Amino acid sequence: MSNKRVLLQRAEEQFLNHEYDNALKIYSLLLQDYPQMKDARVGVFLSDMGLESDEDAQALFDYYQAIKDSSDDAERIIDELMQTITATRVVIQEHLLGGLEEAAIEDGVRYSDFVKLIEEKGSFKEAFEDIMFSTRVVIRTREEFIDFIRRLVDADYQEMAAGYLDSLAESFGPDQEIYALYHLIQKPTK
């Protein structure tokens, strides 16, 4: 029993250190001995995802850690997450920041429509969690990007906000308002 906990802890440490190959191996070993182990199943999935998209994998790992013990239907949420994860990305492409063809948003929702959903739900966090695993939010302008980052930070998604800033800040050139968004992010201390 303690061997299982030690391996799980080691796998999680490797994952958090962005060592996805090592984490994947350890999670896979756990699945061989404990095929129904939820943490190992999710770990394999997120480690594989981390090999392609570090920020998304880390953000989803944080989300999983937050809900796994606090929600009665966490198992269902996680299963849905793993079934629809390939559609789970907020699409922000450099060529979209200036303008967007209608065809480019057929697999996503416009940011303005997402803002309407936030107003209907009364909460950014609730609206974001409702759509983050099933569709994409298409951000077309600098103002939408700034608003999105601010809302992420306000909803306690600092790591995700930092990931989007890190990957796209250069797209805006020397834009002080974009760089000022980093000051909003309060990185958790360990």
C-alpha cells in the first residue's frame, strides 16, 4: 500500500517538474498493478498531453487536484475531461489578433458570446469551466486578450493566465499594457 503512495507521489513530482516522460512511465507502472486507479489514469493522460502542451497539462492537473477530493461527481467530471480534452484549448493565433474569417470560428465560440455566457451564469469561473472542456474561445483582438487574462486572474487561474501571457506577449510587440498583466498574477508559493 505504501509503495503505491510512494510511486504516485514520485509520478506527481515528475509531472510538476515538467518531466512528462518520467511521469508517464511511473503512472503506467501504477496502472499495471492498479488498473482502476483514477489518479494513475488521469496522470497518464495528462503526462501524454504535457508532451505536446505544457501549460494546458499543468493547468488541467491543477484543476484535477482541486476537484478530485471536493466534488461528489469528480469522477464524472474527470472522465468527461479526458474524453473531450482535445477540444480543450483557448485558441489565440497571431494572425487572428487583427481579424478573423468566419470559417475560422466554426469550431469555437467568439469571445463576445463567451462574455454573454459569463453574464448569464453570473460567474466567469462557472462559465469557463462549463465550456473549457467542450469548445474553444476565439479571441480576436488585443482588448479581448487583456480582458480574458484579467478574468482568468480574478477567477484564480494564475498559472493558466501566465501560460497564455508567456506564449503570446511577444505577439503584441513592446506593449506595456500587455506586460503590466504580469503584475496581476500572484504565483502561489510552496
